[in-house]
Amino acid sequence: MTIKRIWAVMKAEFIHIIRDPLSLIIALFMPLFLLFLSGYCIRFELKEMPVAVFDMDQSQESRNYIKAIDNTSYFHIEYFLTRYDQAKYLMDRGKTRCAVIIPADFSRKIKEYLPANVQILVDGSEITSAHFIINYLSAINASHSVKIADSFLKKRGIATNLEPIVLSPRFWYNQSLRDLTFIITGVFSLSIMGFVPILSALAIVREKESGSIQQIFASPIRSYEYIAGKMTPYVIFLTLDFLMVIVIGLWWFKLPLRGSTLILSLATFLMIFATVAIGFFISTLTRSQLTALLFGIVFTLMPAFIFGDTIAPIANSPEGWRLYSCLFPGRFYTGICRAQILKGSGIQSYWEDALALTAYCIAIFSISAWRVKSKKI
Amino acid sequence: MGRLWGLVKKEYIHFYRDPVAMLLILYFFTACIIICGYCFLFDAKHLHTVIYDMNRTSTSRDIIQRFLSTEYFDLDCFATSMADVKKRLDSGKARVALIIPPEFTRNLAEGRPASLQFICDGGDANQAGQGVGFAKRIIGDLNRKIIVERLNSQGIVVSQIPAIDGRVRTLYNQELKSVYYVVIFHIVLAGLIGGLILSSTAVVREKERGTIDQILVTPTRSWELLIAKTVAPLTIGLIATVFSFLTVFWFEVPCRGNPLTFFAFMGFFLISTTGIGILIGSICQNMLQAILLSVATQFPMVFLGGVITPLENLPPLLQKIAQFQPLTHFMIAANGIFQKGNGFSVLWPEALKLLIMGGGFLLAGCIIARRQWKQ
């Protein structure tokens, strides 16, 4: 094995890449773009959500209840309805996602110390906000109920604890429940897997299309020297790209890094290697640049989003799809990434992910190498 | 007129001869949607729960049963130590943990607040929040039951204590299945990516192969060429949308409005994407760049489209910017047509906005493309 040969192939590949600067720039800056988009445009928490209220009771009690809802930062009473069907009218037009209907017997029930029904209409067409609305309103109802029950019992001169069982929620790893940390760690995985592999998918195909692959076969260069030379420029570009993304991600968005930088670096290197190898493998499969591009998008970019555990957790999917997602290294890397950045946990918690990632690298590299060597391309 | 038709036919033949582009478009309109329908779920159901019961009485077992019998919490394992719990949460095998301290029943019996610890993996704040919500509701019901029992035992006969009983009625999507929204969103997304790729590759293909020069030599006017390059992607996109309805049937997504209304809106939307695509195609020199740039363009449109996050959650400046892009309005229309059963009577503002934007983008794209060809 001579370094000179590898270096020669590397230089040639660099020149190929640089000949199309626009593609390179897009591929390198996409992750950064995505980072900032995700950081600033994804917010799951509600803020001043407009709510419609139909108060058929118009009593002091109902007004207290409405004020309790309005006083939170999550909801803002925007519409006071005069007819029941106005609620659906507003929701059909997307003017509000939630309507609270207070029946005429609301205050009577409360004065008679019975549970007072309230109907909550929620727009179910948008799932995440629907869940939030239901949860938050239930919490408001619960705390308001405690207030009412309190005065009920006080009037009777009974002192009793209104919360016999206290549920103390604790949020590990992310005390302030910042959406951001979850999303940005997902973007790290996306940055590696999403874009540069598409470029690497064209690496060998270019040679095949122009026919210069035959010259490679005729030359004394060994297959592993060729592969090493071809893959290295992409590994370098991807590493630099990722360094840029992670430095900005951690610094700009003030993410913690609780675990070991070493583990993160090792995992990152494996992931970079794996994704470039995937692109490379795609390259060995086809003769046409366009087909390689198609496979590149379908098998690297899209799976990075869907199966990389980035926005929607893969744990929710059915068993079969979860197995299929193991074909893509994104989820292993996201697991390790989150483990290090958020949890700072030791090796025992993510050794399966690490093992899977390593095995994946070896497997895909071997298959590609075998294909090149046996000239099956 | 015959010239125009000839050019349009040529575009169709180009597309037909390019199996890669065809497969890609088909993928986005079918397979991608199906995969995402299964895997892109936001429901916090079946959360893996690790339970550490240090109390071990019938009361604690009852509480555990109340948690596990819902569809929200699935048993991961019964831990025997805090270190165990930490391990399960650290590794991500469990997302929540319920910890019942040993003195729980004693506190309860003696009227002291009996606390339970509910630990969430805060990494996914969305799911953590939902998990806590469910847990609080379960405990809330139990608390009310306990209070009534206590009062009864003190000789105060009540069957219930006053409370606000919120009855939730979900409109449009009773079971709150996230799959409906995911499928609708992905059809819209397919329209976006498909539209962008179709039109940008149509323009770039000629440049790459050098055939643009041959066309410019002919008596064809550039606007005829541009019309051809607009009509073809538009119609192909609409045909692909027909295929995407397969996924609608597959996932049993309700279409309460008129499907033809949806096709109309898809058409309006594709006008915008074609315009942007032509712009992209003029900037790029080869197919790789065109496709990469198309993919790049859809990100800001998706993130600022009120799709992943409702627009009300964004800062006001971003909300205003979001109003100026077509995806926002198409998504409102799409959701409206499928889930709410809206028609043009409700959605005409969106239709108008889409048409105006479409015209604008198309005009911009064509002007830039023409300027390039003139050189």
C-alpha cells in the first residue's frame, strides 16, 4: 500500500468536487441553515392561544372560571360567543382551536357542591396543539376545582387535605424542558447523514459514466487504496462541516455537554465514516448519476429525517418499521448524541447503539470494498 | 399553437424518458407518505414506564394498575433500586418512572400528603409534558375518590365533592390520531418537493445537455418554451396527486370536503412551486445542483409553514414572514378540506392568496429564465 497512490486518488477526487462548487456549498451549508431554522422555528409550547367562550351562566362563578383560564400565559380569551354553533364556525375557519362551553347550571351546581360540567371543544386536526390544549385545560380545571372544593369544605368547617396524593414530576436531563435541546441534537444527526452522502453517492458513478473506471481497473492501484482515496475528501468535508455545526449548536444555543467529548467524537467519526460509506455503496450499485442521486435522496436524506429519531421519536413506530430503521445509522448516532449532550451517561446506557454503529460501519465498508474489488460495478 | 403543443409534448417525453425523476416523484407521493404515516407519530402513547414500588401494598398495586391499564403507559420493568431506575432512563429504554416511597400508605392513612415521584425523560419535552398530564389526571381522579371516602368515614355523607368536570369533545378527529395530519402534511410536502424538482430539472436538463441552444435557434419564442415548462410540471404534479390519494385510502384519512377542491388547491400551489422551480433551474448548472437546491428551498418553507409548529407559537416577525409563502396557505386549505370539510366558501381567501403568490413566483421565475436564455 502506498500513500502516494491514495494521495493521487484523493487529489483527483478533490478536484472533481471543487469543479462543482455550488453543490458543495449547498451541501455544506444546509446543516447550518437547518440548525438555525430548527432553533428558531420549532416551538411546541402554547403562548396566548386564542380561546372562544360561550358562557350560558353569566354568574360570578363562571366569570371566575373564565378569568382563571385567561390569566395563564397559555390561553387568551378572544371570542365571547352568543350561540353554540359559532364555536364550530370559528374552528372551521381556524380562528380558534378551542372553545369552552359553560352550561347554565354551572353556578347552581357549584353552590350545591356538585361537580359542574364544562364542555371543552378542541380542534383535533392539529395534533400537537390539541394535546397541549387538553393537558393545560385539564390542569387549569384541576387547580380551579381544588379552589372550589376548598371553599366548600371550609364553609362546612371541615379541614381536610385536598391533595392526599401528591404527584411530584421531575424532568431529568432537561430541567427547564427546553424543546431546543431535543431538536438540535436531532439536527446534529441530520447534518451528517442528510447532505454530503448525496455528493459521495456520485463519487464512483461519475467515473463509471465517463468510462474512466476502466483505466482505474487497468492500473496497478489496489481496490482498498482506491476506496480510501475516494472516500477521504468526503470524510474531511463532512468532519469540517460537522465541527462547524456542533460548535455553533453548542455555543449559540447554549447547549450543555454533560458527557464525554471523547465518546461524542468517536461516535461522530464512526457516523461520518458510515454515511460516506453508504453514499459510496450507492455509488457502486448503479451506472447512471441520476439514479445514484435518486437512491441518495431516498436512502440517505429521507431516512435521516424519518428514521433518525430527530423530530418524531422512532420508539412510537410499529415494530416492523423500527427494525427497518436499523438499516440506517442515524438513530444509533442520535441516541449516543443525546446520551452525551443531555444525559452525560456512562457507557452502559448506550453500548448497544455504539456497537450497532461500529458493526454498521464495518459491514457497509466491507460490502462496498467487495463490490469494487470483484469489479462488480 | 401547434408549436406550443409540440413543446409541451416534448416536455412530457423528457419526463417519460427519465425514469429516475419519475420514480423520485412517485416515491414522494406514495412510499414516503406511507413510511411517514407509520413512523412519524407524535402520540405519547405506550410510554415505557419503569416502576419502583417501595411500598408494596394493595394501595400501591392499585395505583400501579391504574397507570398501566391505560394506553398511555406500558410497563418497562419493575425496578429494585434507584440505580436501576436511573439505568433504564439513561439508556432510553424507559421514558418515565413511577416511584412509590415506602412510607406512602402510612402518610395516606395519617392524613399527611403522600407524595409519588414521577420522573420523565425531559429530553423530548413534548412527550414529557404529555406524560405528566396523563399522570396528573390519573392521580386527580384517585384523589377525588379518596377525599369522598374520607369525608364519608367522618360521617359527612357526600357522594362527590365539587369540581370542574371538563368534558372534552374533539372536533374533526375524535381519537386524536396523528396519522391524519401526517398524511395530509406529506401529500402537501410531496407537492412541494415534487413540484420544485419537476420544474427545476425541466429547465436544467436543457442547459446540461446543451439542447437549449438548439431551441433558441428555432423560431420558438421564449414565452412559448416557458409555458411548456410550466404546463408540464403542473399536470404531472396533479396526476401524481391522484396517486397520493392511495395513501389517503390506505390510512383511512377522512376526506370530508370535496377531493376536487383539493386538486384545485394543489393546482394553485403547484403554480407557485413551478415558478420557484424555474428560478432554481435558471441558477443551477446541472441536475445535482437543481435537486440539492430544491431540497434546500423546501426547508424554510416547511419550518415556517405552520406545519411542525402552529404559527401562533412563533415570534410575530416570523409569523408575518410565514404569511408570504404558499405552503402556509396550502396547508390551511388541505387540512380544512380533509378534516374540516371546508369548501371554497370558507377557503376562498387561501385560494386567492395562493393564486396571487403563484402568479408572482411564476412571473419572477420566467423573467429570470428568459433573461438567461437571451444571453
